[in-house]
Amino acid sequence: TTETTRLRIAKDTGNIGIGVSSPGGDLVVSSSTKTDLLVGGNSSVFSDNGRSNVEINGSGTSTLSMTIGGAAKGLLYHDGTDSYFRNYANGYFAIYTNNTERVRVDNSGKVGIGTDNPAYKLEVADATNPQIAVTDTTNTVTTMLRALDDQGYVGTQTDHPLRLVTDGTIRATLDTSGNVGI
């Protein structure tokens, strides 16, 4: 039988490797099929192969805390039902896809989609045709708010009338033929 090294502590760096012979970081865990780093539990609930997994298995809650210089900076938390991300610092929270920022929540709670400096509670920005759409999937009605070139638009994208409402009462209706009813 051939022996396989399962754990290695590099004598020159002190780096620890599990499943790897030359650990390139302080702690490296590697497998050719599935890598699990389990905290608080002895078995993974994720069974698919080909994935690396850091699993925090709490009995009532699970928390991943982030600190810098001993000070709490961020927290990823799950209480069994709800998930939270908390930024303790006076900064922003951003979501990236394709290495580009797509959404930002600034430190005052303003949300920007397509902007990293939202001026309003919700701001949607884009260089070409920014718009917000609200769709009723049951009745296939889409209402939109859009900025295009040097004009602003409010209306329906579907074959449905547009109603102006104040205090819960319809005040005017623009039907699909362009007729206005008051």
C-alpha cells in the first residue's frame, strides 16, 4: 500500500495543509471531489460533489463574524428563519456581479441600482433607458417609470389603462385608445 499524506505542517512557514502537500496559505483545505470546512458540526448538510464549502452549524443560530484589528466590522447571521448581513462600520454594502458593482446601500439607507452615490431612498440609474417596472403576473399588467433621452415616461407597457389615484380613489383614467376619463 502507498501512504498518502493527509496533513502537512510546512516546517519553513508553519502553514497547515489538509489534502495538499505544499500549503500556500496559513490553512489550506483541499480535495479533488468536495472540500468541507465544518465549524460547530461533524457532518455537512451539503452533499453535492465538486464544491468547496465552509459550513457553520449552530444549534439555534449561525454567525460568521468579520473583524479588523480586533474591532467588529461585519456579520453574516442566520436565526433559523431569516438571514442578515450587518455592517458595523459607517460604510456601505454593495452587491457585485461580473466584477461590477450593481447595487449599493449607503450608510444612510439609500439604495442605488446602477449608481454608487444614490441621492434618493431608491435611485435607478443607467446610461441607456433606465426604468422601473412593476408587474402583476396574474393579470400580466406592467406599469413602468422610465427616463429616455430628454424625456420622462410613466405608463403601462401592456395593453391596460393607466389610472391616476389619490387618497385611494381613481381620479383619472387614460385608456388604451388615449381617451382620458375624469
